[in-house]
Amino acid sequence: MITDKSPLAPAEFATLGTVGGTQPRVSRAHYKQWDRCDLTFVELGEGTTAAGVTTQSRCPSPEVEWCRDAMTHGKARALIVNAGNANAFTGNRGRAAVEAIAAKVSGHLGCEPHEVFIASTGVIGEPLPIDKAEAGLEAAFSAPEASWEDAALAIGTTDTFPKGATASAVIGDTTVQISGIVKGSGMIAPDMATMLGFIFTDAAIDAGFLQEMLSRVTAKTFNCITVDSDTSTSDTVLVFATGKAGNVPITSFDDAGADAFAAALEQVCLDLAQLVVRDGEGASKFIEITVQGAESDESARRIGLSVANSPLVKTAVAGEDANWGRVVMAVGKAGEPADRDRLSIRFGATQVAKDGLAVEGYDEAPVAAHLKGAEIEIGVDLGIGNGRATVWTCDLTHGYISINADYRT
Amino acid sequence: MITDKSPLAPAEFATLGTVGGTQPRVSRAHYKQWDRCDLTFVELGEGTTAAGVTTQSRCPSPEVEWCRDAMTHGKARALIVNAGNANAFTGNRGRAAVEAIAAKVSGHLGCEPHEVFIASTGVIGEPLPIDKAEAGLEAAFSAPEASWEDAALAIGTTDTFPKGATASAVIGDTTVQISGIVKGSGMIAPDMATMLGFIFTDAAIDAGFLQEMLSRVTAKTFNCITVDSDTSTSDTVLVFATGKAGNVPITSFDDAGADAFAAALEQVCLDLAQLVVRDGEGASKFIEITVQGAESDESARRIGLSVANSPLVKTAVAGEDANWGRVVMAVGKAGEPADRDRLSIRFGATQVAKDGLAVEGYDEAPVAAHLKGAEIEIGVDLGIGNGRATVWTCDLTHGYISINADYRT
């Protein structure tokens, strides 16, 4: 599926730090009529803790329900990811496929079924074929260890490039590694969770605290991106901590190294989230929207997402048009506290509107130059409080229409 | 601006019933560099009552604020509509322009300024030039009476065809007429109000009751359409009742003919609202989404709009793809009560998903045939209650991108 790579893609896949206690393998389950790896099996060492966040959709996939239950146990020995079939909205047959996968993997590893985390992505409404899944698992069990780039490719669907990010942190006198992969390109409007993202660390972290950190970090990273305002039925971000680095286990923010680890985790999540935006369907420009002066941080985030989700703002950016009137419109429709006569708007470094009206005779040249670039900054200052947030999105182009008016067929 | 007429446009402008006590006139104020009428002046007879609904945007135009104040008086002698400049986000200079227009018209007619209703539409952020407005008003005062089609053309901006609707009702032994015009094509996601719509009736109706009826009717008509999920700063629907038909004035639903009038008003509003969707920017298909079995009518409306605003649903329809998985996604993201395993979905007359999974071997031929047409019906049954709603939208095509990536320049 890696054709017509997004113009916003990084030059190459990041070199991910090695995480002890993780072994990725990939295989061909042939979920669609293609000749590519579409099943990913990551074996995790004994003692691995797990945490996750999942979609707020009222119609979640059986995989999402499975992971929610598995998270309550907080222990993991394996991650299975199927690409090409989301297995969502498939009734009992979808649930049976998830249970069959968990049974087969737990039998192979000699672990509990709830230590097997499962995610699927692709078309909605077709039950995942159990026979293909089982054959794919058999092939994966005996496959040689794969690279993280191989795994990042195998979990993708409409993605145009594989996505990974890495960071390290020092806990006591131990350096721990955090490496993650993510897939996503369309149906991206996370709400407490997002697309499929998998993060691995060799740090030893208590499962409950891992969950607390992930939820906190998600609010500022995955939950601050949008491609098209559409929230998937299958969004899942999981983090696994194998403990192989040998640090003193972290159980709360009072522990030495907890803040450093949380910061590194946030950096990896932010990198992964932004990579999803950079692969937004049809994207030609990466847009960062910074909102300040709002009544609260949450209000700022909602206003930022209202701007980021506005088709008229996104098409204006695609057209390299400094149409700040559309930004005003999007702020106004957010339903959050705002005072039209205190509102200021910036494109790049140039203030174009201030205190409720256009800046008289502002210099249009730097604005035009900024909009011709591929990295666009829009600043909104509400002027009524101290709330702030930054969100990221991409523009809306003919490419999005072309991709989505003919996806399934 | 009437180029490339929408393929969903009606064959011709409706023949609007004559409404005594109304005299439309149009003129060229040259708000933009074009040679077309862009100022509309409708003189209303003495004794005309007025009601209206306006945008919920937190950044409304000064015209919207003016109309809100004028509505509290409930009396009208004139309506002025400016096209090509929305006068929104223009600070004190925008307010000054509105006051200047009201002063000039009230001087001409010998009425109170608050009996002059004013609406403007077009680019945001440029103060309406007072000199052009005053010259345009002078020209309109002495212009010959215009047709409603002329007025419908003069209030348009990116509209590709003029839009009008008409109905009559019997009150006692008097037949009254309701005729309206509307403009709108993009930035359409009404929330308690919408775009610019103007409805005229010769019935005698108490202003307070007129407001009550309009609010009730708007909830089922203008508030049930969307083109692109973007809510305008200038949305305004006004209704004027001249009383020239001579019926016994209506003051409540207890009065004879009130129900008939309300039904006729709803029909006109529905026709106008649907005409806006039929002129949705880039639209190639008109989509009716009926939601039933929801927890409440309001919940059904929210779910319907979530489906109607989903870029992935809209592009699937554009691509004539029966991708009901995207409908499931949009139901799921609405945040309203839903049970995945009771959800059913229909395209045209064909049930494609029932009780949470695909209908085994449903006949794809009638679905494909239905999707090839220009009038698409999607049915959603939540299966959990008695709430129902119908909403209307259009598909999302390359045309929308082309129009909006290069509008202002």
C-alpha cells in the first residue's frame, strides 16, 4: 500500500532504540487480496505490564472490548495486530475471531488469554476470517525476528509511510528506552484515544501507574490531532513495559525518574501523533494551531479542534489563502466562551487580526510566503483567560476526495 | 455568480404567491467588483410583525446583533440585504455601517430604526463600506419593483441558482400566502438558525406567536441540514407578517387556522432548507438520512447530523460506494446512546446491516442502482427507543475543494 508517499513524510523511518523483552515478527495472513505482511506478532517477556486507551465510539470493535478487559489485568505477553480487516460491527463472529486468536497465542506461549492484546484495522463489517488468522499466526510463530520498520509497515492500511518514534529516560542510574509504532491516515479524530499505536519500553513500571501516565499524556498528544473529524471504531493505543532495563520499578510520580519517564513517553506519543497527521489522507500541508487566552486548557483544545476540523479552514490552507475570516467562523462555532472584540489571529509570525478586527495594513508578503510552505502555523488568542492548547491537523485537498470516494471497491 | 448550476437544482425558480404589503427592489451597491445587483430592499407595509432566529456563533456579525435587538420590538417596515460582504469581525466600523443603513432607511420611510432589519453575507473581516451602502440604498429607493427571483438572485453569493418556496394556508375563511427566499451553499451547519432566509406572509400574526412558530419550525427544517459542518457568523432567518390578507389576527395555537399556518410555514422552511442543500458546494447527490429507534428525537437529530457531517460517509456517497461501515463509525462517534448489536442500516429500500452485523447475502444490485442516482436515502435504526429525525445533506466531492481552496482570491 506504500504508494505515493505523503509529501510531509520524514526522509526515513526513525532508528528505534532497542527495547529488551520485545520480539516483533510479521507474516502474511492474506486478509485482503494483496501480497504483503498484514499480521504482526510481538512477543513480550514475562513480567511485562500493560496499559491502554481506546476509542470513545459507541460502536467499538470486539478487539477494543477485548483490550479493555485485558487492561484490567495489566499484564501482557503478546500483541497481535491484523491489518486489512477491522473486524468491527461483525457480531458474534467477530468476537469468536478475537477469542480464537487469544486462545492460539496463549497456547503457543503458555500464558493466560488475557495476556494477549489484539487490535485490527481495515474495512468495517466483515468478520475476521478465523482460518486466515490462525494460518497467519502459525507463520508468524516460526518467522525470524522482524525490524520495527517491518512491523510498522505490516500494521498499516492506507498509510503511505511507516511510522515510529523513540526516546530514552534515566530512572535512578538506569537508562530506559521507549520505542513506538503507529498507523493511521484517515478516520482520525481521537477522543480519549486514537488509531492504532503501540509503545514499548524496557522500564519496569507498575501497570496502574503506566495507565495513569498514558491517560495524562494522551490528552496532550493523540487527543490533539485530527485529520478528518471522523472517530474510528477501533482506535487503540497500548503501552507495554517489559522491565528488562532493571530499574527500580516505578509506581507513582513520587518515584525517582517518574517525571523523566513521563516526559519521554509524551515525546514519543507526540512524535507518533504528528506522524499520523503528516500521513493525513491527501495532506499537502502540516498545520499547527496554537490557542491561548482561552477560559481553560480544555476550552482551548476544543476551539483548536474546531479550527482544525473546519473544512473551510482546511481548504483555505490548501489554497494558500490567508482567509482568517474562516478561522473566526471556526472559533465562533466551537460553542466555547469567546469575545469577538478581543479575538486575535496570527498566520506564521504575522498578526493579521487583533482585538476583533483586521490589523490595518499588515504586511501580506510574509503571510503569503508562510502559506506557500508545507508547515503552517495558526495562532488564536481569545484574550479572556489563561487556557492554552496546541493541536495539529493537515489541509483538505483533492487527494482526500480521491482516496475516500473509492476506498472499498 | 450564477455559473455551473448545481446538478441538483430544480428546473426553474418556483412561482411565489403574491404577498400583500411587500415590495422588493434591488440595486447595484458594487460591494465587490462585479456588475450584478447586490443590495436588496424589501419595503413592508405598516403593521407588519417580525420574528427571527440567528446564528449560535460566539462571533456573530453586527447585523445579527442588530436583528436580535430589533426582534425584541417585533415590528418591521423594511428588510435590507447586502451580498458580497458579510461585515463580520469588523469592530466599531461594522456596527457604524449597520447604524448608517438603519438611519437612512428609517428616514426614507419615516419609521423607527428598529423597524429596519439588516443582513449581510460574503467575505468576513472587511467593514461594509458606508458610502457604497448609501449609494446603493438611494438607487434601490427609486428602482422599479423587482420580482422575487430578482431578489433571490441579489442576495446570493456562491449560490449557483436562486431559491424560493411558497405555500398557502386557510385561516378562518381567509386564504393567506407564505413566500420565502433563501441563500446559502457553503458554511452551512445551522445551529438554531441558518444562512440567510427571508419569509413573507400576508397573514396577520402576533409577533410573539410568530417567533414561537418560527423557532419550533426551524428545529425541524433549517436546523436539520448541513453542507460542511461549518456554522456561519451571519446566519439569519427572518419572517415578516404584513397582515394584508385581513384574517383575524392569530396569537396562539388555540386560534383557528394556527395549525394550518404553522404547517404551511414548515413546508416553506423545509423547501428553502432543502434548496440550500441542493446548492451545497460541489454537491452531486442529495442525501436524506432518517434516524429512528433513538433514545429521543434530539438524540436522533444529533446522530443524523453526525452521519451527515462525516467526510467519510459523504465521500463514500460521492463514490457511489455502499460503505455502511462508515455509517456505523459516524453513529458511534456521535456520543449518543447506541447499542452496536441492535443497530440496523438501510440504503434506499435495502437493509444492508441488521442487529449489529451485515445482512447475509443481501441483494447488492438495488443498492448499487440506488447509489448511482442523485437522490440518496440512508436509514439508521438504533433499536433502543422511539426517537426519530430526518436530516439532509449533500455529498463531498472534488467540486467542494475546488470552490473553497480558491474563494477569496
